[in-house]
Amino acid sequence: MTSVDFATRRDVLRDIYRELSARPGERTTDELLDELCERYETQGLIRSKTTLRQIWQMGFRQRAFDYRDQVASVHVPVWLNAEIDSEAAFVQRAESGFVYAVINAGLEIDKAELALILLNDGEHTEYIDSLLADLQQRGLIIEADGRYMLPGHSSIPFADEPALQPIIYDIENMQLPDSMARGFEKARSLAKTAMLQRSQDFAASARSYLMACRLQWEAVESGEPGATLEDLRWYMASYASVRAGELSQIHRDYAHSRPYYLAFFFLVQEDDPLWSRMRGLINPMLSYYWVNAWRELGLNAGNPSLNATTPAEIAVRAATHETPELCSLWYTMSNALAEVNPGLVRRVASQIRLNRGESPTYAQVADTLEQMLMQ
């Protein structure tokens, strides 16, 4: 939320709105951002295209743009969403994503703190009220007993999330020793132990993380002071990562490891606090996820080197492999990934274009990944 300062964010959002209002559907996202980049450079303003993309993503995540009947991409013409009828409405729609992210993470809403972060002024809480009202009107959040949450969610807002059911099943069936202390402090201690164990013993680490998940889950459900959903999600993502490693690297059970990889990717999204905590695991997890397709089919020859190959390169090699079964399995796995973490798939597609976009083969794989996002 603080990666771009208030004045820059507002200035760019207004310019995006004005450009799309004046010339709807005449440019792609890339073309529009390139134009803005050149304009700011002429004005002596230091605003990289990366910064402009970050600001654009705010509106994209809140469905402020329309791509008509084409796949949402930076390479197709773009319009404003028909619901956006003013500059103020566009800015509000984009910035409502900040508040939604806080609620989606299961955190309490502190209007003064949010106003300070968003507006540099903690007294303007009425703006936060307007963002909350917008999210409620669009059916993205509800208010119950003075607390905001996602529709249909309990004290554990992701308890019914399909992508997390393998982890939740394990948590519910984890039998804790009678002598074990309860509470979030013990959960935190077990998570620290699991972190030390993971480099030497996947199975032991998975068990410690799972016990931490069970204790933290109970602490959150009972309303124990200090027990946060953010820590629970951290423990669950950590458990998913080591359980996936245990199943695939120790037991060679690649098919059963996939749901745990997908649970990890569901929890670790680019606009979520877990992203920075888990940054070092994201590329390795994605590489293992795709390379396991070779292993599952027993294709040892041509198996990409995990240390020397990026996820983008692995995706291209799998999608264009001479073995149809591998191409098909990669496609199925990538579709599943796009369902739980579309941002990561979009990120890989962008990396493919950036690295080798001039190659028809690479461009075709990037197109394939972007098409998955609209299915």
C-alpha cells in the first residue's frame, strides 16, 4: 500500500481515467502506459513503467476496466467499465482494493490507520467509509456484529475455500498430545521449530507446522487475544510447502502433492502480506510444481535443471515438449494454477514476453497462459 506515494498514485489514476474517457478502446494497456511514461519523462517526473503498472493493477483487480469480448491482457484494447461514470468513481473503485485486501486477510479494519496510509491524514475516515460502502454495494464484503468480512464467512473466512480443503482436512484430523500446551504462543513456538526442521527433515517439519496450524486455528476460533488470522495463514502456507515437498521429493507421489502446491499458491498472492514473507519460496515452489510433470510421467531425459532454469523457461519447455502427454499434463496443471493464483500465471506470461517476446514459440506460450485466465 505504501510502495507508491499518495500524490503519484492519485495523479496517475486521474490520467488513466482521462485517457480512457477521451479515447476508449483505441489503445492497449501497454500502449497507454508507454504514452504516460513518455509524458511524465517530458515533464521531468520520474515514474517508471513498473510504477505505472502497479497503479494500473489497482483498477484491474477491482474490475475497473473492460476488454469487451477479448481475453484480459496488456496487449488488447481497453475501455473503462461501464459502471464507472466519473473520475472520482474510478479513483474510489481502484483504491477500494486496499480495504478489500485488509478484509480478505482477516484483519480488523482501523479506519484512522487506513486513512493515514491512503490519504496521509488519519482524520478523513469518511473516505474509508465510502470505500467500505462501495465494496458492500458490490457484494464483495458484508458487515456482521461490527466486523467486516467476506460474504458467507465465519471467524475463519477461508474455512470453505475449495483450494484449502486438503490442508483443512489435515488440520481437523491432527491429534494433539494431551500434555501439549494450547494457545497461539505454543503455535508460534512450533512454527519456529518447523522452520529449523524443514532443511533437514520434511516429514518432521510438516508435523510441527500442522500442529501449529491446529493450535492457531483453535485460538482464532475461540477469540484468544493475540491470535491472528494472518499467522494462521502463514502457518498453513508453510505447512503446504513442506507437505508438498515431502510427498513429491521423498515419497515420489507427485499427483497427491499437487493439491498442496495449489493450496500454497492460493494463500500466497502478489497483493497479500504473505507474498513478502514467502518471497524466497515462490519461484522454487513454482519450478518444482511444473518439473514434477516430467517426473510424474517418468520422463527423466530433458528434465529441466531446477537451479539453472526459471519458471518461465520451464513453462515454455513443457508447453512445447515433443511428448504430447507432458504438454497435456502441463496444460492441466497450469489451468489449475490459474484458478487459484491468476496473478502468478500473469506474471510468468509477462516474463516470457519480456525475455523472448520476439520468438513466435515463446509468444504463443504466453498467449496460452493468458487465455487460461479467462476460462
